Amino acid sequence: MGHSGLRVSRLGLGSLTWGRDTDEHEAAEQVVAFVEAGGTLIDTAASYGDGAAEALIGKLLSSVISREEIVLCTKAGASRRDGRLRTDPSRRALLADLDASLRRLGTDHVDLWLVRGWSDAVPLEETLSALAMAVSSGRARYVGVSNYTGWQVAHAHTLARHGLGGGLGGAVELVATEVEYSLVQREAERELIPAAHALGVGVLAWSPLGRGVLTGKYRGGMPADSRGASPHLAGFVEPYLDARSRRIVDAVVIAADGLGSAPLEVALAWARDRIGIASVLVGARTSAQLRTALAAEDLELPTEIRMALDEVSAD
């Protein structure tokens, strides 16, 4: 993970739908398949299902897998109110979220703790002081940020490394930044990924399958059991059901047919091997879907296919 000593699997397991659209039995099967395949990184957040995802992971940690087998990442500073995600990276909110997360997860620490979003209403020094407190108290082993822009990561990294600019806590190293990144969403390449790479900050790519669109499942319409048909996630998928995304999906499907692989394997392999990417986070609805995603670890894209995908997905 960047220049730190933290090591994670190149594919991470996301839990956005756990405790809501993914029940305990299905989540348990996914975790077992993930760990058996060599996966270590499990990604969650205090806001996923209003804490339901963390509570479910806590149950699995006490019954299905050992805490020592995984690298546990959670995020704080965002909550859903009136159907909208509200960001509050104040020290009060962040540390309260962390304590609540640890209770739900049934552990005394998380391996990686991220601030989920920037806010102009909260001094950055205050946000970073909460990260320093989490590390110094042992509640978090490593810290980072999520959904920051390139300049925000650079600014936060500089202040954190130099003791918060003489502010409210000691120095702390930001080792990770989490951002959406896929063939249909390459905005992070403009500034965020180059900045993180230059600073030695590892990038976690969320939604590397373009919110499910790059699996090709929506080419023939809206599957009834898909995220696009879910009342919770329909708005999340809709932006990538446009003409540009369809062209990219068609190219991924053609490449997959030629390689004898599934489209999602091609999309994951493309994102996984980009410079600066530490891990790509996969959120599967079923264990069968996850096993297909895990097969991407055996796929190396030929240079010609990678270049063709680069071209068709360029803005």
C-alpha cells in the first residue's frame, strides 16, 4: 500500500450491499471463497447500510474467518440522511464513527481507516488530527482518505507528514486513497492517481466494474436481480447506461470472447494493472459472481488488447 509496510491482495472484497441486498449466508460464502483464493483486503464503511455491513462482518469474524487472516478497511465521516449522503469529517464525528465501527466489527482495531470525503466546512488540520489520534491510540494501524481530488490528497499528505501544520496532533502518514476508477470512469488519471503515485500513496479502486456495467449484464436490458433494478442502487448504476459506456462494454465483451474469459475478468485485469493501483475492490452479489471475479488474477491482458481498451475508453 504505497510506501508503507501494509500489504493487501490485488483484489479486495467490497461490502456495500451487505446486510441489505446480501444476507449473512451469502456474505459468509463470499468471504470463505475470497480467503481461500488468497484474498486479504475487506473494505467496508460505517455508512454502508447504516452500519449493517460492519455488523455482518463482525458476525463473520467471530464465526467464519479469523481476524488475523484479513486486512480490514473501513471509512468514516459520512452518513445518509433524508436519502442523501452527508459528509462530516470533524474530529467529533470521525472518532464517534470509529468507536461505533469497532463495536459493530467486534474488534479493537482496524488495519486501514479512511476519511470518506472532503468538506470545506471542517479545517483539514482537525480532520487529520482525528487520524493521528486513531493511530496513536491503536484503534487504527494505518490511515488514509477516500474520494479526495489530486490536490486534496497532496495537501492532506503534506500537512499530515509535517505534524498537521503545527495543529492539533502529531505527524501521521497517509498511506491510501480510495477513488472510483474503471474503464468507464478514468477521471482519476488526470490528477489523483499521478499525485498519489508521486507521494507514495496507494490507490484503492472502487467500482472497477463500472458499477456492474462492465460485466455486460445490461446489454440486453435491465436484469431483475441486478443493482440497476435495486431500489437502493438504481441511481448509482444509471449514469453508466449511456452510449459511451455501451461502446466500451462492447469492446470489453469482444476482448473477453477472444481471450476465452468473462468480460468482468477483462475489466478487472485492466484496472488492476494500472500504475499506482494497489487493489481493486470487487462487490459481488453472489459467491458465484465473486469466484468469476477472482479468476481475473490468472488473466494477463495482451498489450494489443490493453491498448485497444485504452483507446475506446479515452475521453
